[in-house]
Amino acid sequence: MTTKLRDVLNELKSAVPLTDALNGKVSTFLQIFSSHLTQYDQKQMAAEIKRGGLGNYNRLSLLLAAASLVRNDVKDVEDSDSPEAMQRLKKSLDNRFNVSALPPATKLVKQIDAFLASGKLPKITVQKANKSESLDEAAAVPGSELSWSDGDRSAPKTPWGPAQQGYVLGKDVIIYGTAGHGGLRVSNSVANKLLSDAAKKMAMHWGGAYWYEEDVAITVPLYEVEAWRKAATKWFPSLGTETTAGMKKQLERWFPEYLAMVDAGYKMPASPQVGEMWEFVGPLGYGSTAHFDAGDKIKIVKVTSSGVVFSTTGFTGGFRLKLHHLDKIKKSSGNKSES
């Protein structure tokens, strides 16, 4: 067995078991689809290398890029679990992929159909977010390379699983690699200083930081911060000859909405304060638990680094709204803070 094949097979063995998703929203199915594509690529790579080939190292990038187009197609219904939203997701999948010939797409469509028919929730990988930064992250110097062995409990958590490698681009700015995928982590404080609101809007906000997956989304922060792009050439050698103009062309293809937001001077909504009354600007569903429409008023009961918790008449307990979804609510007119 070659070293390359052994590495790929080890990645497959270290896959995290799946559990039931918490909801059946479009965004959840999109997250599951990325996992399906990554696992499919790993299996294909193992088979190709076993047959004596080199493996197709471009396949996953192309698949995830197409998946990004699907996300863009349904971005206005990503928080919905309605039958109409699911049908739009299926239509986009059919437009962007040859569903019948691509096992991950076929699998996802079956999961969507099962949810529509019986309410059966799909399976999803769940990772526990880091509550605080590790000593390695705090002490790391730009250019430092980090590594953790399988099963190392000190390994930082990422949206794609426990980190196995890390490369430091700057203070609190680290590229992480895992058994299946990876991406760039930018701390809240650094993002607020160096990234535009449009760039922060394009990120996944998870575990108190902004995350950009390594195949496509990472282009956004590296486009904005040249020092990070130069530092990342050791991890991505092709960046050594990449120009800002060249990266903008990539963004025009994969993230035109980001460039449009930059041109329009997009600003993230001001963070709500505890006790304030806000209201929805459009419909938003929380699975089978609740559904809110434009004009529905809510009270902010808690503000965290990743978003807010709100309460509303007719429901016990609170609902979470993540930081990058705060543009789905606005402060109510004549608003007064309540104790």
C-alpha cells in the first residue's frame, strides 16, 4: 500500500459519525451536501490511487464551487423548511449537477424527499465549538506550522471536525486542515479590524469566529488582506503568482453578490441590545417549532459573540439568531429598551 493511499484511507476511517439534524431547513441540507461531496471525493481518491493513478485533486474544488452556486440560488430561503423552499433546492441541484449520475446529489435528493414525505430529519455531523482559544493559537507566530495527532483532545475544533494541521497567517488568523476538509479561521476582533462587512457576511460564523472554507470562500478574505495572501503561499503555492485583479475575476465568477455588496458599501446591522424590541423584515422558519413573518415583534433577551437570543409572545423559551442573519430583523419604530 502506498503512503498516499494509506493517508486517504486514514481520512475515511476518521470520519465523524452522523447524528440527527436539529431542523430541516435549506441551510441544513446545504451543509449536509458539502459533507456528502467531501466524503464522495475521498472515496473516489482512494479508488483511483488503489488502481495506480494519481487521484483527481481538482474534483472537490469543482464540486464545492458548483455547490456554492446552488447556495446562491436559494440564499433567500436558506432559513426556510417549507415545501416550496425544498422544491427550489431540488430544482437548483438539478440545474447545477447531473443528479442521477452523482451519488452525493442523488443521496441528498432522497433525504429531501423523505423530509417532505414524513418529516424525517436528515443526518448531519455535529462538532462542539471551542469556547476559548487554545494556547497554541494565542502564542502562534505568523508562519508557524501546527499539527495534532488523531484523537488529540487539545486539537482545535473546526466546522469540519478536529484540526490536524494549522498554518498561521497572522495573529488569530489560521488556516486549519482536518481529515476531510478545512478553511481559514479569523477571530472576531481581527475580522472587525481588517475585513469589510461584506466579507464578514460571506463567512460562516461558528465558535466565536469567522470561517471561510478552503476551496472557494477563502478567496474573499485573502482578496481583502494582501498580507494574508502572501503568507498563505506556503499552504497554497498557486497564490504566489496570483494578483488582486486575478482574484477579483474568481470572485466575479463565484461570489458576485460579495462584490455587489462591496460596491454598495454594505454595512452589517448594529448589534441589538438586551431589552430592545425588534421585528422581522421577512419570513423566517424554525423547523416545525415556529414560523415568523415580516412585522412580527421580538424582544432581545441575550447578546452573545455569535448572535442574539430573543423571546416573543406565544412561545416559551428563547430562539437564537446568528450574527450573519441579523439583517433579517430591524429595530422596531419607537423602540424603548425594557428591563
